[in-house]
Amino acid sequence: MNRFDWMSRWADYSPEKVAIKEIDGDRRITYRQLNNAANRLAVRLTGEMGLKKGDRVAILAENGLPHFVLFSAAQKTGLILVPLNFRLTAREIGGLLDDCRPALIVVEAKFTNLIDCNTPGAKQQCWHYESLRQFCETAADQPFRFLSPTELREDDPVFILYTSGTTGFPKGALYTHRMLFWNSV
């Protein structure tokens, strides 16, 4: 476990405590389940999809459980999560994607009209949010340990949040593991 893998720590400390309860349903997920899903997702992202430390993963979807799993998997692997605002126009989202150059875009079906995953020569892969949701639900009850082959440092980036862009296009604000820790204290 790397020292920034907070989900593994909580799963060890309080495995059966509810970590997340979805608002529009009775779905509850414990820290153990969330960590299991994140560990399996970390392997899928770095193994099967070939992503590596420093690669950016953009997500264009309404908030939901898969966001937490994806964020935790990013912390474990050194991937940089880039949440995108689905209320932006296709042009604005295109500008953000050009800026952050993600290796993977996770997109909810109702927002596929805002991006083009089928561009010839595209440098990113697209993964449908619904597939991620199914993956997370299946993986939650399958115990699995993930040992990151990559050493992470406190100054390594963990996510990029885009500003409102009042004087032009939004600018990406880079958050590091250290910043995340101190913001949560």
C-alpha cells in the first residue's frame, strides 16, 4: 500500500462502515467494498488498458459511485483524474480535452454528443460510464489487493480541476497528494 492510498487505510480500519450511500436509491457501499472495487479498477486501468503514472483520465458524467472508485484507483496508481463539467458546451469541453490530453475519457451515454470518441488518430480511449458502473458493482464484493508498482510522492498530481474561465477558457488547477491531504485535515 502506498502512503497516499487512503481507501486501503480506511478499509483496514473500518471495513464494514458505510463509506457512501447513494442519494437516489438504497445502495450503500462499505469501505471494504469501495476498496475492493478500486483495487480491481486500478489493475484494469494499468494492466488491461495500459495506463501509467501521470496519464490523465477525464470523466464526463453526473456524480455517482463510480467517481469515488475511479478517484481512489487514481490515488493508488498515480493516474491524474480530470472531472469535466457536463454543463459545458461541446466546444468548451473540447478545449479542456485539448488542454489536458487524457489517455482515457469516461463518458456517460447522455453526454456522448459533447465529445467525439471516434476521431481517426485520437490519442485517447473512451470508456462508457455505464460499463464502469457495472464493473464497480461486480468488483465491490470480490476481495483483491493492489500493490502499486509505482512509487508515489507527495508532490505528484492526483487531479486537475478547471477554473471558471472568466477571462477566456478555463485553466487547469493541479492538485497534488499533499494538497489533498492538507485540504482534508
